Amino acid sequence: MFINHSCSPNLGVRGERDFIALHDIAPDAELTFDYSITEEEPEWRMECRCGAQNCRGIIGPIQMLPYEIFLRYLPFIGGHFRRVYLRHRSRRTSHANAGALKYVEGVAAPDSKL
């Protein structure tokens, strides 16, 4: 089974290895997820040709994910990748954003034990 990248994916990730549907998926639909939520290598980049209206053009590691997209994917990002993103963001954020980061840290992922 192949799962391609899309900036408008139909799959998210639960835990470290399990995919979960973000919405109903037609039997013949291509399965896609956003590669950025499972990549942390700072130098990794890929030209995106997914064709989605919201295509980012270039995708990179989770640290490059725009904050609003990170929040939308939050329930489908594993704990390790959340921490990578938050560490990176906390180095670049002001005290005004500290409350938002605390909120993100407290949001339960589908694989959480809360």
C-alpha cells in the first residue's frame, strides 16, 4: 500500500504508525497524508505537486508547518512530533504566545491516555 502526500489529506496519524481517516473516503480514492507531520529532519524539503487548492508548494519537516495547519492537525500528530514542533516554536515565540503553546501541550491526541 502506498500513501502519498497531500496538503489536503484524507488521513491523519494516530500514535506512531497507525493511520486514521479524517473524513469518509471513497473506496477508489487515493490515500494521502501530510508528510510534514511525520518528518523532523531540519534540511528535508520536497516540492509538492498535490494539486490541492491549499497546496504549500514546498513541504518540509514539522518545524516548517504553519501554526494554523499545526493546530488543525493537532489531534493527528504523535507526541514526539508535537514536542519537536513545540520546542522549535517556543524558541521563536514571544511571551504573548506562551499561553497558546500551553494549550497545545494540553490537547489530547487520539493515542493519548487522558
